[in-house]
Amino acid sequence: MIDDYERQLLLIRCRDKENGTEKCAKYWDEKYKMEKYIIKIKSEEKKETYIIREIILYNNSSKKQRKIQQIHF
């Protein structure tokens, strides 16, 4: 969906886990591979109440890559 709509900003408003239950898939590890995409973290800046990540999204089908900014609250 991020690639389909060519989004450049992604806001995450939940924790990875809450009370031992996974709330969202953590695709922003160092490098995450899927059938159609490779996701890499270019940078990560931790603030007091949020984290800003610059992510490189590589589309294996089209061979295109683009930057996405992720803000994780």
C-alpha cells in the first residue's frame, strides 16, 4: 500500500508489543525481505517521545527504490 500510493511519510502510532501481544509487524529491522520488496533502514534518530527513521523501499519487480520517512510514536 505504501508503494501503491507512493507515500513518502509513514506514521506509526502503536508499540510493537503491548502486554506481551504483538501489535504490529516489525518490518523496520536492519533489513527485511519480502517477495516483492526489500526494506532497509538508512537512519534512525531517537527523540524523547518518538523515533524518526529513514527507510529505503526497494521494489524487486520494478527495480525502483525510494525513501520513506517513518515517525514512530
